[in-house]
Amino acid sequence: MKKIIIIGGGLTGLSAAYFLEKENISYTLIEKENTTGGLCKTLSVNGYKFDYTGHLLHLRSENIKNILFDELNLKKLLSRHKRMSKILISNRFVDYPFQANINQLPEKIKNECIEGFKRRISNIDVVSFKDWVKKYFGDGMGKYFFYPYNEKLWRMKCDKLSYEWTGRYVPQVSLNDIENPPDQIGYNSYFYYPRNSGIDILPQTIENKLNSINMIKGEKVLSINYQNKTIKTEKETFKYDILINTSPLNKFLDMCSIENDLKALSVFNLNIGFNKTTDDSIHWIYFPEEKFSFYRSGFYSHFNSNMAPAGKDSIYVEISYKGDSIKLKNGILERDEIENNLFIRSILNQLKDAGIANGEIDLVHVNKIKPAYVIYDFYRKNNLDKFLKQLEENEIYSIGRYGSWIYNSMEDNILQAWETVEKIKELHL
């Protein structure tokens, strides 16, 4: 048997292990933390449960649905929700997605968006995300939502941002859709979320199906010699024939001594518990306007009331950042830290101005996520395929949101793990 090693015990790595075991193929999984799950985790803090911001399960593939529902027996543990998300703009909540609901905007903005849509530039040479918006939505929608929101999220100008990430995540519309908005549009029209727990039930369920002797936890990979097919960790050196990597590609390439300039954003995730005051029907809200420092917030307790104590609400707030520009440490903030930190006070005041989190605050918790979003700049566009091809030529399959350096969903990670195992079977076993 060929020696297969998986780096990373997040959702993608665990899924790869699951599919290998289904085929009776041996492997070793190496996870640097003492627990698996990666960013698909749930924190329990003083009676509240916080995911690593919104982790919602969007299922399109019947194959993946069958695996989760039937093989893993998750169907009875998940609830299906119809998306209720809003955009706060001009002091009013507009239904998401923006492009299908501009009739809810103030008259002046609505007319500007419709006129811009009619005059969109269909023959433009699309290079950047800004070009893409001009072609499919026009400058009116760009001005009021697409440009400010995405510049806040990606921390770069839209003419420097590539458009490849859009795909199903930014649904296109017709004039008829604008005049007669469809009931639901977009990939996340419906989603699944656990009935009684956080999203960590998903990786935990997969791990419970695995043979624990194949896992090494709490051991960090330091370097990889892909010519000699060896992995050096903090404790020993492993030989492999086939390697499945799910760790961040930029760091993995560094460990392979492959020079790269792939970049990612971090997310400052502020979790807040407070007395219930908000409408339970809203799942999450987008904030394109400059007066709000965060780009999105969502309600854990609206996905599942068990995520907060009785009579309480819990929300997450997301602010993207580069490097180490936010210095706050992870964990609960004490009362004096909340009152004396202008950054935190500003966020809390902005939430109140938005009409959410108005109840008496019970708890404020910091969780910085790094990396969070792959940056779709032109360097990535011009070099990613080259890196992945070089690795695959050396029997290394780099997969998942961070391993293949893409913007994708949890379902995509599971599906890619399955497809990779099938490919390994076909080519190598």
C-alpha cells in the first residue's frame, strides 16, 4: 500500500480521511492543534455558543446530501431554514440580494440603479471585479452596494480585485427580476444548521466515524521535502507516497521552499451576548456604508435558540483586516476593557445605531480568524494554477478552502475531498 498523509484536520481533511476509510485505504492525518475541526468549530463561553462567525451548510449536491443525511445520520440533527438576510442602506433594511430588491430603496437611489442597469456596458473587456459589475449590474448598483461593500470586505479597490470568486455567490438578474423580484435567489436561499448545537457537530460526527489510530494531533508540520517525499514535524520525520494538504496554501508552499506571494485577509470576529430585543426572523445583515466599520453581522441565536441562554440573543460581527493591524487578544473582554477601548465602544455604538444589539450587554468576546478570506488579486489569478500543477506533478493534492486557495462553501470542501480520493484511487492505487 502507498503511504498517504493528510495535513490538517479541518472539515476538508476529516472528509478526505472519511472517504479513504470507506475505500479501506490507509492514511495518517496530522493536525497541529489538539482538537480537529479547523475553523468549523464552536466555542462555549458562559452559557453562549459561538461559531467562527456564520458557518451555514448550503447543500446542492444530492451525493453530499446523502452522505451527510444517510451515512452520517445528520438529517435528524439539522434544521432547514429559508434565508432571511438584509442590507442596511439609507437607514432602511432592504432584502438581500441587493440587485433583486432595489425597488425597496429610496426613489432616487432606485432610479439611479435602474438607469445604470439599463446602461451597463455589455462589451467591456472584463479584467477586474469593477469591470464585472459594470458589465452585469451597472455603476448605480456598483456605487450603492457592490463597490463599497466589497472594498470594505476585501480591503482593496474593486479595480484591483479579480472577479473569479463571484460565480454563484453574486447572482445575476434581469430587468424582469428587478421589476418582479423572485421569492428566493442565490446559492444560499436555503441553508441547514444544527437544531441543538453549533456547527462543530459536523466535523465531530465525521471524526467519530474514523479510526483514531490514524490521527496525530498536537503536532505541527515544519517543512516538506517534496523531492524526497518527507515531512518534518516538531517530533519526527515521515515518509509519504501521496500527500493531501488542507493547510493554507501560502504557508504550505513556504514549507516546501516554493516562493510565493499569495495573500489572505483575517477577520476580527466580535461575539456579543445580550438581552433579547431583536426580530428572530433575521439571520444576518450586510453593511455597505462607510459609517459602519463592519461589513456583516449575524445572529447565532436565530439559527438555533440554544446558542444563547433563555431570554438572550447572540450575534457575531465581522471586520476584515490585513496583517496584525488589530492587536486585541482572543477571549472575553472585561467590563473596563469594553469601556476603555474606543474601537470596541465604536462597534457597540454602531450596532445600536443600526437598531440591533440594543439590549443590556451580557458578554463581549473576541475571536480573531486568520486566515479567513483568500485575496483574489491578480497575482493569485496569474500564479495559482501553476502552483497547484507543480504540487500535483509531485503527488501532492492541495484541497479545500485554504489548500486550493479559493472562496467556497463547506459542501464544496467535502465534495472536493471526495473527488480527490477518487482521483487518487484512479491514478495511484
